[in-house]
Amino acid sequence: MAQGSGTPIGGAAAPKVEGDLTGQGGPYLSATDLVFAYGSAAPVLRGLSMTVGRGRLANVLGPNGSGKSTLLRILVGLLDPAEGQVRLGGIPLAEYPRAALARRVAYVPQETATMGGFSVLETVLMGRSPHTGALGFESAGDWHAAREALRLTDSEPLAERSLDELSGGERQRVIVARALAQEPDLILLDEPTTFLDIKHQHAIYGLLRRLVRERSLTVVCVSHDLNLAAAYADDLVLLDAGRVAAAGAPADVLRPEILSPVYDTPIEVRTDEVTGRPYLLPRPPL
């Protein structure tokens, strides 16, 4: 779908197709005209632009191959776009020293290697590495930050256990705690609830929602689960073939006329009577 100008969130019902999710706080994270390809392959991102406001929980959605994970890696500085620019707090990402960027941005990839032999507390303390000196010795403040991250993720009872002994949901909370120990302003997560059961999916998203509300963190999350995103996100960015197909509040983006062409399948959208948020029911082809 072609990009174009849109109306502000909360205004007319038509969704924005440029990813302007700044809310009332103004832009905090922005990407402008991103183009990216792996080697000589066709571009994965094709002139993608989006913005996210400070203290928002934004979910990036889209079918397989739409560019979600690639976008996240560019936003965190792990990949450099062929064209376009990412800004954080109004400053081009390329101008941040690596140490300064590590203190400000935390990244939780989709595949997180298990670090055998380390306890949960030791694992979370690794998140303090951007703040420790050249010798890597932890200060009392580093230990306090690690303990606080464990508390926020309800992982304190796990502190002395080995990471290898944990369930998938427990391990995911610990990895998020490690990211929180960095004391970042921005957290980027790639499919943080993959392979988790319903209880742990809601626990992770409930934690992210609480951190945004209580700590004014900015969270950008890639997800395949449209219903989970609709239940917790402030804003949604829907990608289609490397471009922003729609962006805005869940009720503005999750519409049959928008989703069905993007996912190439009939989709019914209903409204939850309790929360007022939309939820989806895929329709099997007749």
C-alpha cells in the first residue's frame, strides 16, 4: 500500500499510513525514508518512515517477510540502512558513541542464547556492562539496579537459580530484567512472547505495559500476535512489503479493509465489550 499523509491519532477515523505515533509528547524515535537490502537481494525496507513518542508502547506488526525484524535491528543500530536515517531524541543514531547508545537503548532479540553456568542475578548484572568502568567492576549502584530489575520483573525469587533451570516464561522475564538493568530510555523487543503459553504471554506484555506507565519508558515490540498487540499497545505500525501500510491506535489500524489485503486472508474484527479494544477472528476461506 502506498504511503501518504494521514490525520492525527484521536482525530478523524482514517488511519495514518506514515508511521506518526508521536502522541502529545512529540517524536522521540524516528525513522525517515529507510531503504535496506541484504546483499544483492530485493530491498526488505522500501522508503519506510515512522515515529514513536516518548513513553509509548508501540507494536510493529505484519506478515512474514514484511521487514519487522530488519526494522528493529536498524532502529537499535545493528544494521545500517542504505538510505534514510534514524533519530533518537532528535539526534541521528549514527552520531551516538556506542557506549552512550548502549546506556540509552536496550535490545531483546528473538533468539537469546542461554548462558550456561550463570545465575539469574549474574545474568541480569550483565546488563550493567555499559555503565561499568574499563575494568568491569560492579559498583553498589550496579548491584542495586540489577536487584531493582529483578523486582520489577517479579524475578527476585529466581536470583540464585541457574538460567538453565528456568522455564521459558521465567527465562524471558530474566532477559527483560537484564535489559531493564541497563536503565535505558528505550527498549526494543523482537517477538518477546514466542513459544510462551497464554499466561506467560500476558505476563510479559503486562510487565511492559506497567513499565511504560510507571517508568515512562518507550517500548517498541515486534509481534505476530495481533490480538495480544491490540490488548496492550498504545500504537500499532503495520508493515506490508517493507512499507508502512497503516499506523495509529489499535482501533484505527485493526480494520478488515486494512488487514485483509495485507495478510491476504479474510479477517473479522470485533470490539471487546469490557476493554473497548478490537480483537480479530480470522475467517477461513469458503
